Amino acid sequence: MNWKCLTLTVAFAGMAAAVPAKADQLDNIISAKTLRCATFADVPPFASPDPKTREMAGFDVDLCGAIAKELGVKAEIKPVSVEARVPEVKLGRVDITVANLAYTLSRAEQIQFSDPYYLAKEMLIVPADDAGKKKADYAGQRIASTKGSTSEMSIKLNKSDPLTFQDTASAYLAVQQGKARGMVANTMTTTKFVNESKSKGKEMRMIEEPMLYQPIGIGMAKDQPALTAKINEILRKLDTSGEINNIWDKWLGPNTEYKMTRTDKVVSLSELKFDPIP
């Protein structure tokens, strides 16, 4: 027997044993019986401390709980800052991020996105008596928004002239005072302003065509096909059963201050027609 060869074989086998195979994150979640879930720290109605219990509550918290239930594990909520939503999952400090996370090209380079479970929209509101019908009617027009926001980006993409402010209240006031023809913000904000305008100030209405689409999905680590497939499977199940709609109605629905109806369905990104943000 060639003892030298045997020694080398044993040595290499020892080295191989010392280098563990890449862990399957789905198996780890099931084994730990815990789904570590990053949410906003304080962005209602998505996730914020309940004033009475101080427990985290909101749409994203409930969605994380529903996903954990389908996995047969408990949900462990980890509140994070807006900026930490991608790094936390990228560095493996959480298993998934459920925090109104919009798909962008730069984020997609760092983490894996699930199939979107709703489409966030940047919407344009204008005075009720404005003659415009679609966003193209406002090309070249002065439109208000918050500075450095996706809203401002959508105005530029529409070849409109952005008039920017530090907060949405100031942008809205500019329209009320006739300094801008309209204002762009996310659906929740614009819906609130339109509802408020019916009893205070100049009445507003929303242009039906969104200025910009932003698919919202769940963030996961890259190269985890089993986890990605399972999360997508669960999202579709929760969508089909009506559970996502139930959670939506609880936090964003017709009986809330946002008065929004969810009409989106869980679909793959490839099925959506939108221009990805860099």
C-alpha cells in the first residue's frame, strides 16, 4: 500500500470536512423554529410600537407573523432603520426583511427579492377642477413633492418641473396656494390629502394613472433558492386565501384613515410592466 497516498487522502478528507457546505437558510429557520424578521422601527401603519402594549404592530408585522405561521415557526420581529433594511438581511442578521421594501436595481444586486405582494404607486393629485386627465397632460408643468424623494424622480421622468420641499405638508400647501399645478406622493399620503380636502381648503382629486410603480417584495439573502421558492409559495397561498387582503384591510383598508383597497395580486416581477429605479 502507498502510505504516502493514503496520508494525503486522509489529509484532504479532513480539509473537506473542515469546510462546511453552505447552509440552507430554510432548513436553519425550521430547525431554530424562529423566523427572524426585519421591519421598520417606527413607520406606521407598516410597523411601529403599539402605544398601549409597546409591542411592534402594523401591516408588515402581521405579514411576517402569517409567513412564520405557514412555516410552522414563531416570528421574531427586529425593528430596523430605513437604511438598514437591506444590510440586515444581506449580512445574515435577519432571515427576511418585510418593510415596505421597493424593488430597485441597486438593491437587487445586493439581496434577493420575493415576488411582489403589492405595487406602491407615486400618485399625482390636482385641484378637482383641473382639466388634466393623465400624467402626460402635466409634462412641462410645475409639480410639488418632497426633496430627494422617489416622488421627485417620477416628476422628472414625466418631464415635469419639480418644486420641492422638505415635507409633504409644505408640498401640499404649495398646490393649495396655486404655486404648483399638482403634487406627487405615495398613494397613502395622496389619499389622505384628497380625503381631507373634501372638508377643508381647495378640493383635490387623484389622477388615476400612476406617475411611477414600485413593486414591494420581501428581501432575502442571495443564493438561497429553497427559501426564495418557499416564501413565494407562501405569499401566493396567503394571497389566494385572502389573508393578505385581511391584513391590508386591518391597517390600510376602507375603515382606516387611509381608505385604500388592495387590488394587486402576487405575481412575478417578469409579469409586471414597470421601469425599475436604479
